[in-house]
Amino acid sequence: MRVARILTRFNLGGPARQVLAADPRLRQRGIDVTLFVGRSESGEGDLLAQAERAGLRVRLLPDLGRSLRPDRDWRALLELRRELVRLDPDLVHTHASKAGLLGRLAAEAVPRARRVHSFHGHVLENYFSRAVSGLMLHCERRLARRTDGLVAVSHATLEDLVRLRVSERPRIECLPPGLDLAPFAALPALPALGTAAPGALRTELGLGEGEPLVLVVGRLAAVKRPRLALEAFALAEQARPGRPPAHLAFLGDGAERAALEAARRRLPPELGARVHLLGARPDPAPVYAEADLVLLASHSEGLPVALIEAGAAARPALATRVGGVPELITPDWNGKLASSALPEAARRGLAEGLLALLDDPGERRRLGLNGRARALERHGAEALVEGLERLYRRLLGEGQMRGRPVPARGPVPPPRPAPPDVPSAPRSPDP
């Protein structure tokens, strides 16, 4: 089976991490994947070097990108058409809005190829103007009728697509993210007393003994609301006089960086000095290792990979109740949730959550260990691979037919055992 997978860029975000985890394993099952990607935008970082080390077959299309650029988008469409005709895939799998539009239009040049599109969340309402949202919704409805398989990363995203009449419920399959969680599962859990073990990062940031580190992971984009995360942190710190001062670190980069830096400068100097912008780093596990909790202030999400990684790393999560987040976080079992109805309510709720966790290392450890149990139970790479293979073979009508053997193009590491401090507690409760 030949599959073409199309993304606008191979940055440090969730879709690329899922491809890295899934595609080498799909190859072992006789599914030969060719990846078509554009260039990452400034500050996003990219994982192309890791893709090459994993033996993935990658075609870089310079005109394919996330931003709207009509001239380059037209060239990207023509180039995709040529590449797909040359590859003659059995199935074309597109990801997110822009690649979904261009990729599915280009796939018409290969009429026999089945088409699959994955929604990693959506931007169909409360994101752009009403006119732009209406146009996008119209396009998605038309494209959905010409797509053989639709995938949502969370039940919340699936229900949104049904409510917005993108497609009927039976045509949409929920496939939650699956990742290579071994690097995170290998990290030591938080101690019952004190903070995460010090290392190079805490030394770099100047953290003193007993000073907790709050980590925000993701693009510095408006939808992620990094400034709201900063405001909630500042509000919490103002209510903790006499306690060991906490630090806040942002792992990621993007268009909101300048505004975030300006907001940091407006803080009292002593507090602003404890806010750190780490930029984009291709290997996040060592950063999670020195964090005490993970904060997410997003306005909209599908199923955030950062919270899955936090869970596997045994770090508790404090997040806004948006999209599929409640499918990952059960309040007071593996994290805490704050309202997201209005920015002020989200700010207060996140600040209250920080106050509850910053001075309670025992609770941080308990929530983190429960989060690890859930992440390893539900979001390993194999679960995603099995779901993708099942979907692909069903759409191609293969049933039990074996795919043609594909020569190995790189090593696929065996799964690593869970660390000894993973609890043998009951299975995680359904959210």
C-alpha cells in the first residue's frame, strides 16, 4: 500500500510528532508512506532532521506553507498534483486546513486514490471574521463530500464538526494522538517533597533550591494565549508572599513573542526576571524533566500533545477547559481545569490552580503519576498506528489482505519499559 501524507510544515507541533511516531511503524506493517511538507515558519523549528534519521521518505515543497499566499499556494497545488501523479498512491492523507484544501484538490489528479483528512482541532468558528469563517466552512463541507475518510483527534472536535454540518457523525472517526512516549516515561517522577531535580536548565535559569518551575509548551500564537498564562502566573505570585518564588518558562516561539516580551517588561523587575522565553527546542523531554507542572491557557484546542507529553513525564497539568482538554484531564485526578468562557474567568481560574499546586509537592506528585498512567494507557504510538492501519485498509477494501513488503529505511526502536514509579493503580477514570 502506498500512502501520500501531506502537511504544510514539519514543525515542532503535534501532527509532525505523530508522523514521526507512526510512519516507521506503518512501514513495518507493509504501508509505504511518502511525506510531502512545506517549510516551517520563522521560530517554529522543524523536525526534518529527525524524519531523515527515522528513515522517512520526505519531499520538501518550498511553496507549500501555512500562511495564505495565493501565488505560492497555486504553485504548491500544481507541484502537489505533479508529485501525486508521479507517486500514484493508493491513498492520500492530509492534515489540518491548508494542507487539507490543497492536498485534496491535488488528489483529484489521481482519481483512484482514496482520500483521508485529519482535523487536529479546527478554525471554523471564533477564530477569523464571520465572513472568512463562513467561507472556510463552506469549503470544508464541499471537501468533506469528496473525502473518503474523516478523522478527528478528539470527541470534542468530532462533535463540533457534526454541529457545524461539515459531515455526518458516522463518517468521522475519532483517532486520538499517539506519540513515542518512551523519552518522557523514562523521566523520574516528581518528589513527594520539594521540586523537580535540578539540572542544566534550572541552573541556566537561575532557580534556587525549592523554587518551582511552571512550564508552558507550544507555539507563541494568539490562540494559545501566552500573555494570559503570564497574567495568571503574575496574579498567583502576588498572592504567595513569603513563599519560595516560582518561575515561568515558555517552550516555543512564534508571532506572539514580541508582545509576550513587552508584557514581561511591564511586570515588577523581580517578577519579570522569573519569566523565561526558551524558544523552540527539538527535544522537549529534558525540559519537562526539570518542570514541576505544565500550564496551558489556550482559547481553542483539538487534543493538545503538550498535555500528553506532560502526562507521560508525570507532570501535572493545569489547563483551560477547551476542546478535547477534558478528555485528557480529569480534575483533581491528573490535573486541574479552569473555565475558559471569558479571559478574566480563565485568568482567575488558572491563578487559583497555580496557588493550589505551587506549594503542595505531594499533590503535584500524585496528579503527575496519575497523568503518566493515563498517557501510557491511551496515547502510545501503537494505538495510533493500529487505528490508521485499520482505517486505511477498510477504505481500500483490503480486509485481511497483506500489504506488499517494504524494505526498512531506518531503525524503529523497540518500546521501552515503563519506569518503576508508574503506579499500579486502577485504570484511569473516563473523563
